[in-house]
Amino acid sequence: MDASIPATPEEIFVTFGLPLLFGGILLYAAWVVGSFIRDAMVERNVLKHGEDAEATVLKLRDTAWRVNHRPVFELLLEVRQRGRASYQARVRKRLGPHQSVGSLGVGMRLNVKIDRNDPGKVAIVGAAMTAPAGAFVIQGMPSAGDPVKAMKDLQSLMDAGLITPEEFEAKKAQILARI
């Protein structure tokens, strides 16, 4: 019998099965990494050239993927743009280094950008402000007579990531000075 032809099932597996198994694993890993790279490239392009819109988080699901130990979430968004009917889009989003799971949630309003040629390509810009950015500082607290409500509102702004802890402390000091 020729020594180059495998004769037993073990020899056949070592000769053909093992390389196929490792090849399949490598192809799958390349596909996963490639999908994250494609998503990042699309997101960067949409952020740079996309049109402004607003979205609401309808569903939030942890994909169980981790990139640099940070979780990747899949969000189902209801996207709204002036002059267009609202529609739903799915987005995968990795938490940033200073974000917590609490910074995303169902019902949260987001500023997004959409690809004008493919509205299904959506990139998250950040949390939507319910008031103009300077309104909080210019107009002061919502009610000068209710410091408890003002503190709760201030805390919710910080929890939503709309103000920094430093801004929180400065406004807190102003509220306490009025009491």
C-alpha cells in the first residue's frame, strides 16, 4: 500500500479534517472581525457625511460580544427625520471607555446621522437634549422656589450623561447657596 494515502479514519481526520476544522475557525474569526471593521467604517462615513436625524431606542440587547472588554449592544431605533416617515433601524454600538450600561436605555432619545443613500445606515451621535444646550445655564434652575426638584433634575441630567460631574457640582453649589 502507498504510504501517502491515509488508510485509517484517524489518518484521514489528521490529513483532511484537522486542516478543514482550523480553516473553518479562521474563516469564522475573519468574518467576525471583518464585520466589526465594516461597521466602524460605515459609522465613520455616516458621521462625516450623513444627514441629521433623531431616534428613540425601542429595544436594547447585549450581544455578549466584547471589544477591548467593553460590551457591544444591538439597538432597535425608531428614526425620525424632517420630511420623511419614521422607520426602524438596527445599530450595533460598543460602549465607550467612560460610558456605563445605564447610559443607554429603552425610550432614550438620540441624535443620529443617516446615510442619505441608504437610510438603514445609522450612526449615533449622542443623547438628544430636550432643551437647547445653553438653556440650563442661561435660565438657571427650573424652579427657584423648589431646590429639591432642581437637585433631582440636575441629578437626572448627570445620570443621562448630559452634564459632567464638575458641572453637576458647580450647579449643586449654586442651588445650595440659594437655600
